Amino acid sequence: MSTALRERLEALGDAFWLRPAILVFLGLLLGEGAVWAEQSDWARSLLPANWLYAGGEAGARALLGAIATSTIGVAGTVFSITVAALSLASGQMGPRLLRNFVRDPGNQVALGVFLGSFVYALVVLRTVRSVDEGTFVPHLGVTGALVLALFCVATLTWFVHHIASGINVETVIGTVHAELKEAVDRLTLDRPDPAPPGPAPAGQGIAGEEGGYLRALDEEALADWAAERGATLNILVRPGDYIFRGVPVAEVSPPELVEEATEQVRSALSLGDRRAAAQDLEFAVRQLAEVAVRALSPGINDPFTAIAVLDRFGNVLCGMRDRHLPGGVILRDGRAALFHRVADYDGLLDAMFHMIRQNGSGSAAVLLRLMEVLGAVLVVEQAAERRAGLRRHADLCLAAGRQSLGERDAVEDLETRFSALARIS
């Protein structure tokens, strides 16, 4: 899947209205289809006669009106519950995690089911005619409305369970953890990229036209353009960075191609008001870290949530043992066509552990668990440069404990775990 397509699909996932709108449209089509089927001679044989609604015009209108009124009322209740859940999640786990609740298909589909049933009932209701109007009772359509009403009851029961479990912090951590693992699998490689033939040459700067977060970058298209022109591009930003208007985002060599390169680079940048996970490996990392940092705030003081986040980080790092991060160069015919900034292992470790260690420096449980997680990753990680990064964070964890922990026993426990870690490394 191309980078641009993936970024657009992710943007569609942020549109809360999309699935409800599709279900409303399906309700409209289903209502029209039920009326058409009622008017067709063969359609009445689709169901046994005793399964169909057998009442008259007055009963059909009353029943369809009751279904329409109740479903639109419950739709408002579902929306209110969703807003309340968003407010609770924003206060306890961070406003950036609202994205996960907005993108949740369950919340969108539940709202869409009630709105679609409401539209279906209205479409069928408008066709009911009395004797004076030329009697017509859509028995098949009324039966379908009854089925949808029962389905709405089941949907409401499921939705209450879904929203109650969805705001559970362990569920939220598990969801973001799964997103992080998926990002690692998608954005890392089975084998390492070739080493760059040399440093990026100095070139003419290309400034950003607009400000915003870089959501995606089409590196392959830029590398193809540079190869065709015999040029070299050096991209100075990476997905997740905030681009300031007028600040250089790339350099091109030779400088004579700067005008054409400016157009190519700006068209390859996808900017937005928020970061996106399509190419940003640190996006889900920072979401999880925010949950831990908020849990360690004095107002919440929940070290168990921070420990749960550390466990997920350790699991992700152990899973990266045989994975390689992309290199910072794209070759075309053996020549470096594009240099670009990429996430590195030390940067991931910093995003995972710095803020948790700094905010949890007064909690012996958090520092002890951090040291244990680092030790567990060191057991499986064999790359020398990665092991050095893990040892660096172990040193920082020990220094924070010695400075901030008031209990001597807690410091001794931390030093014991550090000694065990040192023996591993």
C-alpha cells in the first residue's frame, strides 16, 4: 500500500461520521427495497405468511412511529454516553488518546445502527396509506422494522458493555500496545538496509510552504525523481516533526534544480494539525508514555498503570530483536538518490523511558520495574549498539533512584537489580 493511500485511509478513520453515514444510507436503501419487494408479486413468497406483520394501516403507522421515535431517542443517548466516555478518557489518560475512541468502529457502528433504523422506519412509514388514500400496508417493511428494533435492543446492550470496558485503562493500554506492535511490524525490516556510501552532500535549501505536523512523506517518489534528474535530495525532517513555515525541510544538489525540487518536495509532504501513525514509529510510543506520565501525576498517583506501560514497552523491544530499523538512504542504481531522517533505536528508548523515569523518580516500584524491564530486554538483545543504549538507561535509572528515593532499602533493591543487569551485559 502506498504511503499516500495509507495516510488517506488513516484520515478517514478519524472521521467519526463516516460509518454512521454509510449505515444511514443502507437504512434508506433497505427501506426502499422492502417497499419495492412488497409491491412485487414474488416477494411475498420469500417468508412464510405467519412471519409477516398481519395488522392494518393504523397499527402499522403506530408501530413504525414508535420504532422511529425510540431509535432516534436511543441514538441521542448513545451519543451522550460516547461524549461522557471521551471526557473521562481525556481527563484520566490524556487528550491525545481521544483519537482511539473516535476511531473505534464499535462506537461508530452503534450510533449508525440506531440512525439507520430510524431512517428505515421513516422510509417505510411514508408509504402506509389508509382506505381514503388507496390502502397500502407494507407488511414486509413493517416486519423488517420489528427485526431492526430487536437488533437495536441487542446493539444497545452490547454498546453499554463495549463503552464500559473501553474506558478501562488496561483496555486502552492494550489497544495502543497492539497499534505499536503493528507499527513496528510495518515500519521495520527483516534485514538491514545497505549502509550509505557517504554523507549527504551540501545543497540548496528548500523551505516549507506551510506549517504543521508531517503526517507522511513519499520517499520513494522523491527518490525516483532524484534518480531521473541525477540529483541528490537530503530530507531534513521526518514524519512526526513539526514543520515551521519558511524553515528548510530539504536540500537539493545540484542547486540548479532547486525550483523543480521545491515543487516535488512540497507535493510529497502530507501535513496536518495532528501526528499520524502511518509512518511515525514514535507516535504510539508517546501515546503509551502519556498514559504512564498521567498515572504518575500527584493528582492520580497510580504506579500500577505506569508499570503496565513499562511491561508493554519491554514486550515491544523484545519483539524487535530480529527486526531492523530503516536506513537513512535510498539507493537507485547503486547511487544515493535520497537521504532522509529516520527513527533510531536510541530515540525509541528515549521516547519510551525518559519521561516515565523523570516523573516516576520518587516511586521505588516504578524504578525497580524499569530496571527489570531493561534487564529482560538485554537477555534477548544481541546487537552491541542497542545493548549500549539499554545500559545507558539503566545507569540513568540507578542515578534517579539514588537521588530521589528516600528509603535506603529501596535504593539497595535497585542497586541489586542493577548489578544483575550488569552481569547480563
